[in-house]
Amino acid sequence: MKKMSSLWLPALLALIALTLCVPSVHADAVGGPYTAAYWLAPGSTHQFTFTFYGGEWAHVEATGTADIDLKVRDIWGRLVESDTDSDRFPMCGWLPPYTRVYTVEVINAERFSVFYTLDVN
């Protein structure tokens, strides 16, 4: 029993060291991060285009005063990622295979205007 308990500490230290040494694969959108705030009319959609680096994690999130949704589409209009939960904090993350342009849609799911902020990597 003593042998087993003496092995957990070196294993834990190795795991911590490995975690600290692994580089992050998160990267900014081409041109750097983007943050802005907008008003969105009832049932309306705002569209934004961003270029994301291929092979690096892309992340888009919004925070609204009420229910808003996010959809991300590729250059052919195909849905890549979406968050349409009934909440005010939609988030989308994906791994682009190549550096290319994506369209980000922010959709107001309410019957009244909503204020939101959009954050891109």
C-alpha cells in the first residue's frame, strides 16, 4: 500500500509540468481580436465577415440583454457551427482546416430590440 501512495506525487507533478509546457493552439482572427457592441432590432440578423487562420482554434461569442443566437458559415454558406440555445450567451468554436473567410451571424430571437457585444478571438 505504501508503494502505491508514493507514486501519485511524481505523476501529479509530471501532469502539471506537461500542462504548463503545452503551447496554446488558440489564435486571433486575421487582423487581431475584435470586440464591438450593437443594438439589434426584433427578429433581425447582423452579419460580419472574419478571416480565421487554418489549423488554429477559432472562437466567437456574444453577450446580449436577452436571447440571441450565433451561426457561423463558411464561404459557401454552409453552417460550420451554431449556438441557438435559448440564452443570452451564445458561443461558437471550431477548427478551420485552412485560412479562409467565415460569416458570423448574430440573430435576435426576441420580439424586442436587444443590445449585445460580439467578441472574436
